[in-house]
Amino acid sequence: MKKLLAVLVAAMLVIMGTVALAEGGTTLTIACWDLTTTPYYEAIKTAYEAANPDVTIEWVDLASQDYAVKTSTMLAGGDTTDLYAVKELSDLQNWAKEGFVVNLDERIAADGLDMSKYAGMDTCYTYTGDGSYYALPFRADYWVMFYNKDIFDQAGVAYPTNDWTWDEYADIAREITEKTGMYGTHYHTWLSDVANWAVCDGVNTLADGEYSDLKYFYELVQALEDEGVCMTYDELKASGLHYSGAFAQGNIAMMPMGYWYASTLIGYIKDGTADFNWGITAVPHLEGVEAGASFGSPTGIAINAKSANIDAAWDFAAWMCSEEGAKAIAETGTRPAYVSDEVAAVMAAAEGFPTDDTSKAALLPTSIALEWPIGDGVNEIKTIVNEEHTLIMTRELSIDEGIAEMEERAAEYIAK
């Protein structure tokens, strides 16, 4: 009997100790999407909990296609999930306007966060109503130039650098086609692949209602199509050829694309789908635009104003968006928003990433412009611009006619 009593007392002490530990720690809940297919979520959790053993991270997985509606409904209903990943910038604008998320200005200032490390992506998370920060970026996909080193070697053409112009790029593409008979470059059918480069100056946007700045890029692409330097828009649409498979065939010298393609290409090389040496550079720039400038889209993190753990939530958000958090994200092959030599070194160390210095330096963009700005009417303008883009690329409208249509139709939605 005494032995049984001793066992029961010991068990109670263990349970009490466990409860005390649980009560003394903090569990942070974070709304996100695609949890099971996104490796950086687990990497973030593991790294943060290792550095903060008194904190447990719990991701709250919501369906990607319903994320905007679900999260806004949850916040409006007084949900206390501590943090929310920000999928659409327009959602954050609404959350800030309604007071659903925490103003971060004082915390950013108190901790001395260096906002320049986000290459411009931090400004996406300011609310247009008061100019304050309501989220921080932890991921930022931006665009680079992929190139096939073997084709350049065959053509006897020097590899591109991280400081080159669009005119130089076009000349190189033409030279390679002339010397090898292969495609000097490749464009996917997206607007972003053809004309978004106009926003890299940080001045023009795709929702400002003035599209003369797109003309240069449409003329460039159509000239390369006409000269057989790249596949035509109509060919791509008819064949359904995806950019990832097109470049993997090994007969295309260059391709502008989002950095996310790097992990796909590394996988292709590893499994034998593709078989060539490759590298990346910064995308070309116009005269007067800084070398290394690109465009992209961020993913951010915001703190729920109804959270019972706002201080702990801020510590986590600041860490996730810092160099340490960025390293954890980078180790999964994902491009974090935080830009530094140390983070770039982690990315470059990934198995299969090119070893040349130019490719490594391309991991340090000088600025990243927002692909689409935020504001009233932007979704309608986006639809209009994409519709006219299709008509221009199919040659149903001339470039001048298509741009004129963009401007005329978008005028209705330009904020007055």
C-alpha cells in the first residue's frame, strides 16, 4: 500500500510539474495557408523554439483559396489567434482600417529595426490611412534572369553580369540565336514576364493609368519574336508549353523569371529532367535605373489586436523578419524578405545552386518594387491591363492601340 501511495505521489508531482511548465510558457498561434506543402513553416517553428524554449509555435492552417475571406471573418468576429500571415496586401489595408491588427511603429522604433534590409518591401505593409506599419515582410519573391551557361559557351558569348541594360540583353539574345540556331531568350505569357519591368524604377506603377512606359518592352519582345529569337506568344498559347519545362529542354539561353524557379531547376537537374550548367543574374535595367533593381511580391506577418500575447507575438514577428529568421527560411530554398550577405550565403550554399560569384551576387537585389500597388480600383485595373496585354501579344491590337485602351479603360478606376 505504501509503495502504491509513493507511486501515486510521484505521478502527481510529475503532472504538477508539467502543468507548471505549461502555465509558465507561452503558446503562439499563427494563421497561415498551405502548411503541409510549405517547408519554411516547420523550419521557422524549429529555429524559433530552439532559441526560445519557453515558447511553442502552433500554425493554424487555413485553405489557401479561402484565406482572405476566412481570416477577415475570423478577425471581425473577435478571434484571438495571435498572428496572421498576410497573403494579400489589400487584406492588410482592410484589417488596419478596422483596427484588427496592431500598429507596429513604436515597436519598430524601440527595437531599432533596420527597415532598409527589406529592399523596399517593408513599405508594402504601411496603411495608406496613416502611413504606419501594420505588418512586416518575411518572404519576398523577386525576379532574376536565368541563363544556360552551356549555350553561352557554345556561342562563345561572355556570361551576362549583374549590371546590364535591356538593349544589351536583346543584343546578346540575337547573337546567340545567330550563332547557335537556338532561342536566345524566352518569355512566358504573363504580363509580368513581358512588361512589368517598367515598375523597377520605383516610380511607375501598373495602376497609375499611364502606360506609355510599357511601350519599350512590348516593342522589344515583339521584335525578338519576329526575328525568331524567342517563341511567340501564339505558339506558347497553342502548345500550352509551361516556362519551367521550356527552359529545362536546354535550347533556351536566357529566361527572366521569379526566383522561385531556382528550386524547380535544381530539382530538374537532380532528377535528370534537365542536364546543363546554369546561373542567374540580376534582371537588366533601363538607362537611369539602378542595377540590381527588380520587382516582386511579399508575404508578411501581422499581430492580432485581440491577441492575449502581443509582446510575445512581436518578439516572434521581429525574429521571423530578422536575419536569423531569414536564414531559417533561406535554408528551405525560399527567398526571405530580409536581404544581407549572410542570408545570401545561406541561399547560395543550397545543394545545386550555381557556385559562381555573379549568381551569388544576384541574391542581393538593390531594390524590389511592388508588382501591383495597393488601393481602390487596383483589382479592376489589373483585369483591364491583363486583357489588353493579351490583345497586344496576339497582335489583335497594335502596341499603341492596346496602351491607349489600357489608359482609357483604367481611367474609370483611378483614385481621384
